[in-house]
Amino acid sequence: QEQAARVGFDWSEPEPILDKIEEEIRELREAMAGGNPAKVKDELGDLIFALVNIGRHVKADPENALRGTNTKFRRRFRHIETSLAQSNETLEGATLERMEELWQAAKAIERQLGD
């Protein structure tokens, strides 16, 4: 992307990239509905490529952003595990709704702590 941008094959601002991301999401949905794994993989690649492109435009390194999100996910999932254990519940026995409730609680705690 950076090499293409150097020769002018690039958007001048991030807004049109959001439109491209929405287009790629629609195409991924269509591919998933079509049931062709190769097409799904191709469209997923296009979506990731567009996401990396917006990261470049907004000066947010996509790899670092993903690492941060992985850390946040692990922290919130640990909250789910800990909360279930404290209630004598298991991950395997918990419903998705229960886990989502605990996920939202973890997010609320993070907001209170300013994370």
C-alpha cells in the first residue's frame, strides 16, 4: 500500500476508505451466503486489506492496534472466567447471554478505571 501511495494510487482522505470497508463487508456477506470457502477467504482478505489501509491513513499501526485489542480481549475474558468461578459456574455451562453480561460488566469496570 505504501509503495502504491508513493506513486499516487491512494485515497487522499480516510472517509472513502470507510465506504470501501462497507463494500468489502457486503461482499464478504454475499460470499458467506454463497457457501464458497475460497470466495469467503478472498473477500476476507480484501476486508483486512481495506482495514489496514485506513489504519495507515489515520496513523494507527494496524498490528499494534490488533495487539492492543487482543490484550483487551484476554483481560475481559479472564473477567468472565473469574466471575463464573466465583459464582460456581463453568464456561462450558454458561450461556452466551451470561457470558455477554459478564463481558459488558468488564467493559463497565474498564470505563470506571479510565482504561
